[in-house]
Amino acid sequence: MSGTEGGSAPGAWTPHHREGRIAPVMEKEYDRPASLDHPRAPRRPRGIPYFEKYAWLFMRFSGVALVFLALGHLFIMLIWDGGVYRIDFNYVAQRWASPFWQIWDMALLWLAMIHGANGMRTIIGDYARKDTTKFYLNSLLLLATGFTLVLGSYVLVTFDASIA
Amino acid sequence: MSTQTAGQSPGSTAVPAPRPEPSRRRTLYRGDPGMWSWVLHRITGATIFFFLFVHVLDTALVRVSPQAYNEVIETYKSPIVGLMEIGLVVAVLYHALNGIRVILIDFWQKGPRYQRQMLWVVVGIFLAVFIPALGMIGLHMWERFL
């Protein structure tokens, strides 16, 4: 068994983006547009340029932040002081009186939701067999994520400790 | 006009010698601890994401009324939910530590070479953090339920 890793392709590898080719990922099952002289040519790249690269980078940078935000949150809520058994409305009201915890929770909400939603998008892309399945699952994911982000932000911004 | 067949020169690739005996392992990756770390990363990540929905929804009750929030939170203070909270700590802690490993594999020059050793470091730190955390959560549960 030869020990070369990934070097079995004929010819040198060239970066696809410098030669105007699209990256060889996420091909569609219907990806054969009409072009008389050039059948089965890939479509022109669409969408946000370099979206996948920025999504990849976001996962890593938000991941570093989330290690501290999420583990800190778990530590305070489950381990510190009396754990979950001390949490009630008054505890939340005291906590959110401080802008520090408001910003912490807002950052945790947005970073965790976007990080998680992008992870779910990857999972859907890996396991959905049909494009229609992928479309509906991604639509549901976008809807649920958007709803949760709007609801969470609304609650955090408009929180009123003297609510009856 | 450019066609797809450009760059294909026949006979340029060396034909590899046949293997002495067919291995049941089809790839270097399949069945390796590296694959299982990825499987666990995926399962814990999806689990945390579904928990997040529920958690934002229950916390949103603070906007409804203190009674509504306290009522729902009170149902969470049970031994079964306590066990689920321990499961959440397992999921988040593993996902965080293995995530740092993934970042190091991607960005650290020697990351890919030490990916396996880093997995054992992840397991070590996981145990070193999780066992005291389990002790503390267990202590809170003991004070509450026993």
C-alpha cells in the first residue's frame, strides 16, 4: 500500500477559485443548464461569494468565544452557589439588572444559535438525499432559528423586573 | 473552447501494486478514534442545539409573568431533569474541548500530526473537569432530594 495522501490525482492541484471554476462541493442533482455548445457545464456560481469560507471561519471564532460563554453559563447556573435550585424569577431579575450579564447572555444567545444553526445546516447537507428535502429542512431551520433569536433578544431587551 | 478533458494524459499515473491480502478496513479513517470523536461531536452538537430552543422558550416566560416562569422552573427541579442537566454538561464540555482540538488541527501547523494525542488530552481534561462538576451537581441534588 502506497503511503501518499491525496496525491494520486493526475496533474498538479490548482486552486479552483483562481481559475474561475466553482469548488467541487454541494453539486445539485439538476445541475445541467441549457447551453447548446457546452452541455452539462456547471452553473455560474451564485449566492454570497466565499460564503462557505466565512461560515467555516465563523464556526472556529465563535467556538472559541462559546467555550467561555457557554461553560461559564453552565458553571454559574448548575454548580456555583446552590446550583439550579436557587433559580427563580427574582434571581433572573437581579442578574439582568447588570449590563454585564445582559451582554453575556445576548452574546451567548446569538453566537450559540448561529453556531448551532450552521452546524445543523451542515448535518442536513450531509444526510438529506433529495434537494427538496434539503430545501424544506433548511427552511424550517432558518424559520426556527430566526424565531428563537427574535424572541430571545426581545425578552432580554424589554425585560421588566416589576412585571405583575 | 475549453472542454472537460483537458489535463488528462494517459499513462502518467503509476498503477499501484495489488495488496497482499484484502483488508476489511476500507479506509484509514473508518473506525478510527478520529471518526468516533467526529461522530460524538455531531451528536452532542445537535443535542445542544435542540436544548437551546427549549431553553430560550422557557426563559422567555420571564416576559409573561413571574408566576409562569417560577411554575415551569419548579418542574425542572426534579431528579430526572437533574440527570438531563448532567447529560447537558457532558455534551457541552465534550463539544467545547473537542472543538478546540478541531481548531488546533485546522490552524496549528503540527495539529494534524498530533490529532490522536490531542484526543487523549481532550479525554483527560474532560474527566478532570467533569468529575468535580459531577460531584458539585450531585451535592446540590443530594441537599435537595435526600
